[in-house]
Amino acid sequence: MDMPSKQTRPNPNPATDLVPCGLPRRVLIMLYDALIVLALMMLATGLLLIFNSQRLTAGKDIAYTLYLVAVWFTYLVWCWRSGGMTVGMRSWGVKLVSDDSPSLPWSACAIRFFVSLASALPMGAGFFWALSDPARRTWHDRASRSRLVRVQAN
């Protein structure tokens, strides 16, 4: 007679077993990280002014605007690649995990960053998508094959 065995899933996926991050927490994370990004952009502008005394205006000066976007992109990608958490994510107990690999690849980081900008453009539709998605995923989560999940405090 066979003993009943524990039910196990053939290939458990830790990324899908974790509690997803909801939209209100995402907004708080974005507000927290916006302060960090703003400070980094001010520092980057200060460094630029040492070498360039011209008046620069974000949005008008394409090179300067791209420079600021590069600062923003670098902060996020560096955080995502080294531990899966920005400062805001760490504060709110959230981690970025990949559906496919232990850490988010560079290409997925770039997709996530640029699709998140597109998610914000149509009145935040890509973010509000998380309210109706069963896994609480946004457009940029889906596009980059990643997700934000809650983590236990240490």
C-alpha cells in the first residue's frame, strides 16, 4: 500500500510564490525614490556647471535632458542589479524579482525603465493596470518579465 505523499509542484518558482506589491505601496516607493533621484540630478547638474557655465534647461536642451535621464536610469538600474531594491523599495519592504533569472538582466532593466515611462504617460494607465491584474503587475512588470514583491524585514 502506498503512503500518501506530500503534494509538491514540479518546478516551484519563488518569484510567483511571493506576495505581490500593491499600487499604493508602489506610489509611496516612487515618491521616496523621487527625492533620491532629484538629489542625484541636482548633484549631476552641479558637476556639469563646473565645466559648463551656459544656462541649461531640462526639456529644451536635448543633451542636458538626456544627461538627466541617464542619471535617473543609472540610479535605478544600479539598484535593481545590485540587490533588487532602490532606497525607496528597501524602506517599504519591496524587492524587484525576475521571472526568469536570479537578478534582472541589463536588457530587462532597460525595458522596465522605458516602459515605465510609457506606463505613466496615458494618465498612469500602465500603473493602474495593477488594480485589475490578478498578480498586481503593471505594464512594465509584464514587459520586463519582472515583478515587485513584499519581503520580510530582517
